[in-house]
Amino acid sequence: MTSITVYDGATTIGGNKIYVEEKGRGVFLDFGMNFAKYGEFFEEFLSERSPRGIHDLIHLNLIPKLNIYRKDLIPIDLDVSSFPSLNVEAVLLSHAHLDHCGNIGLLDARIPIIASPISIALLKAMLDSSPSKIRSEIAYYSEKILGEDPRILRSGKTDIGRKFVCIANYSEDLINFLSLSVKSTKKLEPGDVCELNEYSTPFEIRAFEVDHSIYGANAYILYGDTAIAYTGDFRLHGKNAEKSKEFVRNAKDASVLIIEGTRAEREDVNESEDIVFRNCLKVVEESKGLVIADFSPRNFERLETFLDIAKKVGRQLVITAKDAYMLHAIECADGVCRMKDMLIYNELRATRNKWEDIVMSKWGDNYVDPADISKEPEKYILCFSFYDMKHLLDIKPSSGAYIYSSSEAFTEEQVFDFQRLHRWLEHFNFRIYGFEVVVEGKKLKPRFVKGYHASGHASKSDLRWVIEAVDPDVVIPVHTENPEWFIENFENVVVLRDGENLEV
Ligand SMILES: [Zn+2]
């Protein structure tokens, strides 16, 4: 008998926390941050307080009420002893997007993360290059100590690496990268790393690479009393579609399919990485001045798409130092250097972070100054997004093209950002592709133009194809705002909301 409990992520896009247990031993499939739930209470300048550990998250029901968290994150005025404790032996991470990994750092430090070498490297690089808050402490964490007032937790002086179990063999470079401390005053004690076949797990676990909008994404099949397949996030319309199909072929012996349904509520549109390539190429070919490509950080496949475009038209692709650090991390995992045909934007700033010293020492010759871009803007494609608009004040372009190649805005705050982005682009005389701003009841609103972005998620017709091909006894939809679509379209659909459980 196998028990499956979906603690979170059944009816929202992301926040997946799925617990699978057999004979009292279990694993979590992802332990992500639920942005929809966080957003009900928090915004940029109002967030959970790190010195209060998990207190705020428990009280606002943003993480499940379970006794599975790090002991050092529990202040004196929070009692978790009455919450159920689970025998969690590992977290299987599907990929390094925060809605899948963002709450792992809160889990009891003895629980290892099972993941691909690339995901592990990205978790480390993401934390290295962001301010330490408890919500980002996944790859390593600083053990908290009770303050003089024991309701307040203070940070220790040493960072401790979490234990990782690699689904594939790992390199010495990855180990060195995980041991490297880049936080100014802190030491880093690296955690253990081993391979999946050296590690005892409650289930036999097989990992499959799948196509998604980040490298290192995996689906899993767990074999115990029954076989359970978990898609993570995936798609069938990117360059690595074949890999997703290989997983589907192997999932045919699974009796339970846990499947993402991000696009279950949207109409299918014909989109692919290839269509994005062709449309963006046309824009760049027709543009005379500076070109800016705006896509999500860590969408490396889109980065490759723009690199191909740049090569084809004889321009140079310029990325930010942070992007370069991510590429350094991935290189530590898979040994492939992706920097050789790219330049790094030289930000005008007073101080540099320690992680950027690594980028500088490795690729110092690849830096390009805003003054050089200013002289010959037609030679470059800049990979910038809204938050990089300030750098245009140093480049001072007289005109250009801006390609928005990312997902549509959903929240009110994102809509405001688009109004500001539009103002910046207007100021510098840019032509905009991928979105336009329209007046709606005296207010400006973004309207998105298809063809410049392809989703990281499977379309409805692809979801249907996967479910029919796997033909499981039970379908459990997650990562969707529309579980009803699954109920209406397939037999044997079970929606497990907020801690509901199924025995198979
Ligand atoms: Zn994702």
C-alpha cells in the first residue's frame, strides 16, 4: 500500500509539496514556495521575518502544519510538537524554479535533496548571488541561535551545506563549487554529496530529463508496491521535446500519474521555441540600432535561441554578470563552457560582490563597457529586463528594438511594472515587440502579442496525449488553477487538496 498526500500545489500554479509514503518511510516530490498564497499576504516590502524563523509562515498557513522543519527555525513561542511528524527520507527536486524548491530550506537539515547536478549547481549559484534570507537558504543555511529574547533567532557565523544526492554522476568541479564560500564574512562547511545508486531510499527511483524552461529539469518514477510517475514541469514543444517523450514511454507501467496542468485553463496556441526563433530573428534583422531581448533569468534555452540569432546576424550577445555566474555554475555541473561567444555587461557600480570576482577572474576579457555599446549599438543584443533599464542611462541609446520574450503579466504589481517599462522604452525611443500598452478606462495596460515567447509548460493537447499514452489507473493533477478540466476530460481523476490523501 502506498499513500500519496498533496499538501500544497493542487489548485495553484506552483507550491508543489507531494508526500509519498510506504511502510512508514516517505519522500517529498518537490517542496516549493506557493507564490499565490504568499501573495495574499506579502509583497516586496512586506515579507516573512527571518529572525522569527518559520513562525510567520506557519501562522499564515503558507507552509503545512507538520513537524518536519529545521529545529533552529522554531522560536520559543511556536509549538510544533502537536503537528504530525513524517518520516521524510528525501526531497526529490524536479527543477530549480522557486515554486518547486523555494521552501526546501525550511525542512529538517537531515533531509537530503535528490536532484540533477545542474539543479544542484543552480541552487548554490542562486543563493550565492542573492541576499541571505531564510526563504533562499536551500543549498546551504546558517544555523540560527536563540537570541537573548528567545522569540528572536540570530544567524550563526558558519554556513552549512545541505546533503545532496545526485541522480547522475557528478564531477569534481561541482564538489569544488559547492564548497566555495562567497558570502563575505562567513565560512562554508560543505554538505555530503553522493550518487543516487549509493543511497538507500524508500522507493526505487528513476529520474528522467524533461524539456522545461530551465536546464536540469527532471520527471521521476517511483517503484514500490505500485509505480508512481511525477512529471514535474514539462513541455513537448522545445528543443528537448524528445526527452519528455522518453519519460512518457517509460511511464507506461505507472499506475498513478501526478501531472502538472499549468495551461489547462488556457486556449491552446501554436507556439514553439522554433517559432520564437524565427519571429525574433526577423525583428533583429530589420532593426538598425540596439536590440534588447527580455526573457526570464535562467531560461537558458531562450538564451541559446538569442545566441543563435546573434550569430546569424553578426551581432554579439551581452548578458549580465549574474547570468554569467549561472553559466559558470552549470559548467561546473556538466563541463560545457557556454560563455565563449558571449559578452558580459560592465555595470557601473562602486563595489562588486564576491561571486562576481569569480566571473571576472574567469571571463574578465569578455566584459563590455556601456561606452563601447553606445558607440556601436548595432553590434549588440543586450539581454536585459525591466530591472536593468537603469543601465540605459549609461548607454544612452537614441533608438532601438525591445523584444519581450517572457510570460504575460498576471498581478496588479506586474501591470504597474509594465507601465514603467513602457515609459523607459518610450524615453529611449525603442520599438516594442511582444507587448503593447493600451488605454483601458483611462489606465494603461499591457496587451501581449503572441509569437515572441513559448511557454515552459505542455499545452492542453499535449497533456491529453501524455495521459492517454501513460493510461494510468489514477490521474492526480497538480500545479494548475483548473483541476476541473482534468475531471471533465478524463476518468479516474483524483484532486487532492491541501493535505488530502489517497491510498493505492
Ligand atoms: Zn518550472
